[in-house]
Amino acid sequence: MSTRPLLPKYLGAIPLPTIASTSFHSLKSDVTRWLTTRVNLRPTFVVLGAELALVAAAFLLNMYLFAGILSGLQVAQAAATFLLLVLALRGAALILFGVFQRSLRYASTADMIAIAKSVGASGFAWYLIYRIGNFGPRVPSVLFISDAVVSFLFLSALHFSVPIYNSHRARNARGAKRVIVVGAGDAGAAVLNELLRDPQSGIRPVAIIDDDCKKKGTRICGVPVVSTVANLQEMALRFDASEVLVCIPTATEAQMRQILTACRQCGVPVRTLPSVSELVTDHVSWRDLRSIRIEDVLQRRQAVLDGSLSKALVQGKVVLVTGAGGSIGSELSRQLAAAGPRRLILLDKSENNLFYSHMAIQEGWPAINVKLALADILDEHQLEELFVRERPDLVFHAAAFKHVGMMELHPYQAIRNNVLGTWNLLTAALKSDVKVFVNISTDKAVNPCNYMGLSKKLAERLVRGVAVRYHVAFMNVRFGNVAGSSGSVLQIFGEQIKKGGPLRVTDPQASRYFMSITEAVYLVLCAATLGRGGETYILDMGDPVNIYELARAVSLLSGFAPDEELPIQFTGLKKGEKVHEELWESWEQPKPTAHPQIFALAGTDPLPIDMLSVVGELRNLVEVHDREGLLTYIGELVPGFAVERMPLSA
């Protein structure tokens, strides 16, 4: 006897022998499991049941409302005849339009439309059955419309009660942070909508700021648009705001600078949405709000990057970058890779840094021919072999010891690495006929009062001396702090904020020059196109930034009230640190070049150092490990530099 499959339409995934041989309870379990995995009905069964209960309640209420028009017998007959039909039709429509599967917590306009469709479709089907099929007792046509309206209201109440309740809790949450939202566009509205539906956010929007005067006086999600960015400080005081949320992902650099200036003036913490290009999807959420970027903190106009200059410099050439794993070296490597060199050589003595720098090039520019050199610039023989083998056309020298405090503890290593390492590179470059050599220098080389700055000053003199004697396009590019580089004050502030503070500032009067790494490296490449030999270029760093004010700005723009939520401590200047840095010596005169943000230094050094003559003595002192003799000799070369330093170590 053959066994026919049970429920073939619904249980096609269950094998026939299993169904034929199983018990009723086992079959019930299989059916339940299938329905659960296919339709995920366990939670939605409850919703569907509640919806059908409300449909029944709406129908009975509707019958009650028509009791004055129909006789009691007609009402009873209509209820008995139509109730099961209405439940079947409404239930089928709710399933068809997926209303029962929609989240009750995140109801939206789309849910309301789905409810309207299901109620309308089922109501129309009921009316057709009644009219065409002549089904049931005579009732007025308005009853069908009334039932649809009441059902729609009941179902909407079910689906929107949770969001309405959450919105009420969010608006009246005790202890919630009062915020002003800057931006009354789509992004601002999306953030407002989500904040007002999430009582767990701990944020309560109290006002909206927007420069579109037409929006003033209107309300978005019930929150008033009160004024423009120019009046942000006044509005923050009026509404007792404790934070500002900037929700303008399409804002230009100039607009962001204006907005953030106003935010800093009002003295409350700030967070912002990423730019459109940074948002992974078009959906904007308050969770996308982030702390301000380094570029936002500095608020200086960035150079416009012109890739054609870099391409003209390096395209089709062999380029070597020393210190390629460091902050500046890795950015140099990326911008050079984008310019399309024939071969790019990455040199660094840190295996880990070199690995990650190489990986970034491989991911961004897989077609570039990259050679790795795990080498130390103090190894003359290894450098010479590398230069002979690769024959680089251009060298960008970014390898250096740069931390002031560390070099104060190890002055011997500062001179050995930053001066003699540079000399080794210059010697190898001369022997291999390198066309362009660019030495990355620092503002700490100006009137140095620490060993790191002194070593970079001597390295500058070496590069200039070689360029003048051998008539080669070897040059220096000097600039201040690059924001976000390893060990920079901004990176240190970021780490201190992650730990909950405090922010540590050396001196309330201390100031430094800053620019972004991307901009600094781009200008270095531009300077390389200008140099003919022996020049020292400085970059337009803008105005110096007070470090205490910077700490306050970083605190505010990271979402914390300075001194209150994030304390600021003064630690005092350490040995070798200056209150203010300088970009050129008193005898150096900056002259404009073909690039508006690059200046060439002119002038005659009143105390010149013939580094080509003294480098041999420096090498001798290093080779015999005469640390005290080395530092004494350096003090004689640079009379203004004090030699009384911390106890020496290797």
C-alpha cells in the first residue's frame, strides 16, 4: 500500500518516509520546527494573535456603534455571520503584507502604510464577497468603511504604542544630557528621530540650530529650530545645553571651521557626524556621532593636494624612503605610491612598522613594484649594497630619533643616528648618483636646547654642505609638529582621554606649530620639485597653537567639559623643552617660492659649521664610544648649546 505525503504543500522539506512512519506528536514537533525556521513565528505568533484580537474588538465595537441604526436581531446576525469572515480576511492580509512581522519597537511610516494596505485590501475583499456573493444580512455600506477605520486605528495603536511610550520617556528622562543639534537637514532629523525614540541614549535634544532662516520657528520631531550658528553661544546658555551635536555630514571645510569655532566659543563639549564619504551607508544614526578629528581641532585651512606635481616628480623613477614605517615615512610612501614610481623602496629597521607600511601599499596600490629593505642607516655596508643594487633616483630621508625626552637620556644615540646615519645615506647617495635627496627636518633644529634638535641642526648642515660642494639637488624641508604622528601631543591627548584623563600640559604658555601629516608630506613632495641644491625650505605652519587651549579644545571636541569631566594638569617643562618653538633662526630670512605654502630660507650663518670637515671627528668619537668627548666636542661646535645634561646612558 502506497503512502501519500501528508501536507505536501507545506512540508515539502520533510522526507516522505519520516512523515509516514512518525507518531502524531513527532509530526506536530516537525511541523512546529519547520514553521519556526521558515517563518520565525514564535515571537510573531503573539503579535498576530494580538492583531486578530484587536480586529475582533474593532469589529464588535463597530457593530455596537451601528446598534442605533440596525435592529438588535440584525446586529446579532451580522456579528455571527461576518466575524469569522472578517478575521480570516484580515488575518490573511496581515500575513500577506507582513504586518505581524514588523517590529513594535521601531514602528515607522512604512508600518502604517502596511497596516493601511492590509485593512484596505481585506475590507475591499469583504465588501466584494458581501455584494457579489450576496453573503449575509443587509447592512449599510458605511459599515465596511467604519470597520476599516476602527481596525486601522486599533492596529496602529498596537504598533505605535511602544515608540510613543519610548519617545515620552526619552523626552522626560531624568538626568538626560540636554543637547543642541546643529543641522536641520535629513541627517539632523534622522538623529533627532532616533534620540527621541531611545530612552537609553541619555540624550535629550532641546533645540536645533541651522543657518537656513526659513526653518527658524519650525519644529522637527517636536524640537524647535531656534537660531543660526552665529548665536550658538547664546542658545547654549538659554537652553542650558551640556553638549552640541553637529549633524551636517555634507558640510564643507569652511562651514565646519565656522561651526566648530562657534562651538568652542560656547564652551560645551561637541560631537559630530562623519562626512558623507565616511558614512558606510546612507542611514544616519546618533551612534555615528564621533569625536572631532585632528583636522577639526587645528581649524587651519588645508593645502589643496595636486597629484600632478607628485606624478611629475616621481613617475617612472626609482624612489627610496627611509623610516618608511614611521608616521611621516608611511604617509610619504602612500603618496609616492599614488604618484606611480617605477619602483618604490621602503627602508626601516623596525620589522613590524615596515610590515604594516608595506601592507598599506599593497592594499591601496597593488600594481606598484615595492621593494623592502629591513636595514639600519648606521650600517654603511648594507646601505651601499642597497644603493648599488637599486640605483634610486630620489631619496626621502625620514628616519630619525625624534622624541626630545628620550634623546635627552641618550644624547650619544641622538648624534649617532640622526647625524652619522644621515652622513651614511648622503655618502651612498653621492656614489650612486642620486638626483634628488630630501632630508626631513624639524623646528626643534632652530636654536636647539635639546640633543634631538641639535642632532637635526647638524644633519641640516651636513645636507647643505654636501649639496654645495658636489652641486647636487640635496635639500632640507623643515616643519613643526605633525598632528596625529606617533608620540605627538595630540596622539598623547587621545590616549589620555581614552584612559579618562587627566590631560597633561607642560606649561600654560607653551605653544607649538601644527599641521596634518597628509598636508606636510604633500608639501614635502612639492618642495622636492623646487630644490636645485643646498636649500632649506620651511612650510607655512600657520599661527602657533597654545597647548593649554589645545587641550581644552580637544576635551570639548571629544565630548567632555574641560576641568569638570576631564581634568587638565600642568607638569612643568622638562629639561630640553621650550615654551615656544621657532621655524627659523634670527639670521635666516624666509623668501617666497613658486608654491604659496613653501618658503626658502636665505641668509648667512654668523657661526658657520663646516660639517664635512668635522664629521670625521664625530665618527671617530662614536667608534671609540667616547660619549663625554663627543658631547664636549659638540658643545664646541655649537657654543650656544649647553653641555650640562642628564647622566649619560648607552
